[in-house]
Amino acid sequence: MAGTAILYNLDGINQAQRQVEKLAELDKADLLEGLGAEAESQTRRRLSEEKESPDGRAWEPLTDDWGKRKAAKSSGGLLEYQGHLIDSISYQRQGNAVEVGSPLVYAAIHQHGGAPVGSAIPAREYLGLSRENADDLNAITRDFIAGVWDA
């Protein structure tokens, strides 16, 4: 071409296509294991240290009566009486997803509130992701993808 011209080259799209193909064929098991382990750790930390819902709301304190009974048997956090709840927190991979929770019946009462034995128990939400939790999980995912693309 005479005069002046701009060349548009699509060579870079081939590399992008190869990277997308790598992601499509990827065994996501390692990523899901990493995400599950981190979310489980975040939930345990919320129970033992943070003592607030994922959205940052402080949990309602124990009643005076229950607080005294609990103090006589446990020095744990608000939802740590004998340690069964925190010990039961686990994750499971299910297809392309990870589920974090507890199989204990009373775990749902603490999460959603209720009256299992006649007295109302307020919800003290401990399952879920705070903004910081989500950022941590997103960083794990970004690092995993970068590792796949760099390979």
C-alpha cells in the first residue's frame, strides 16, 4: 500500500484462544479444594475471633442466665460452648461448587434463629462471605487462573 497505513494484526487472539481453551479443559478440583479450605477457615475464624455476621453486624449477646451457665462450663466464644459447632464446620465439593456448613441440627438455629426448646434464640449468622472473605476467594481464583495461563 502506498502512502501510510496502520496494520491490525490478530496474532494475539490466538494466544488468548489457547488460554481460554486451557480453562475450558481445566480440572477445577484443585481450585475448588483451595476455595473450600479457605471458606471453611474463614467461617471458623468468624466463630472464634470475629463474632459477627458476614455483613459486619455484631451478634446479639447471650442472655444473662445463659451467659452464666455457659461461663461455668466454657471459656469459648459466643457460639462456642463445648466446641461442637466450630469442630463441625467443613466443606464439600459438589460438582463445580463448594458447600460450607455444619451437619448439626442446632447449627441452623444459630444461623437463622428459632425456638427449638421453647425459648427464642436470635439468629447469629456465621455462614456467608464478608466483602473481605469474597476478596480472598477471588484472589485465590485469580492466582489459580494465572498459574494455568503461565503454564
